[in-house]
Amino acid sequence: MKNEVKPITKDQAAMSHGQSIPASIITAVNELLIKNFNADGTTIIFVKDILNLVCSEDENSGKPTRNEVYDNRWLDFEPIYRCNGWRVSFHKLDDGTQFFEFS
């Protein structure tokens, strides 16, 4: 019997990518969700705050650089949180401000 190769689903691709995101990114997002949680159930997390928690410009620090985070698309964590009950949307304002809105 020949092994049949099948295309993966969109959800499988999203979750597989999510498994490549370092724990430090998820830990930072979780910390910021708790810190910024509003009584109405919504939370705004600025990309700069995530990067400030996880990144270093010193390549010998053991922490990723901002370029490494962007190059590896480690901020594409929305599917992980959606699978855990959050509605997540990304926003980029005209002034360059970037943030995630969780509800």
C-alpha cells in the first residue's frame, strides 16, 4: 500500500507554525494579557511592549533580536490564542503604532 500524502488544513498549518513560536513570546503575551486586562473583557497589547520584554539588541545575550522576531514571524501567534477562546485582531495605525486587541 502506498502512503498517500495529503495537503494540510489551514488550522493544521497555523498550529504547526504556533509550535515554532518561542515560549518567551507566549509568556510575554500572557503577562501583558493579565497586566492590561480590562473589566469589559478586552485587552490591548502593543507590539513594542512584547518586544521590550523578549528582545535584546545584544546578540550574545541569548535573547532574540527584534529582527529575529520579525524574520521568523514569531508575532503571528493569533491562531494559538483563537484556539484558546480569544478573539484576536492586529492593528497598525497610520503613525506606525502596532497592537493586538484581545477580547
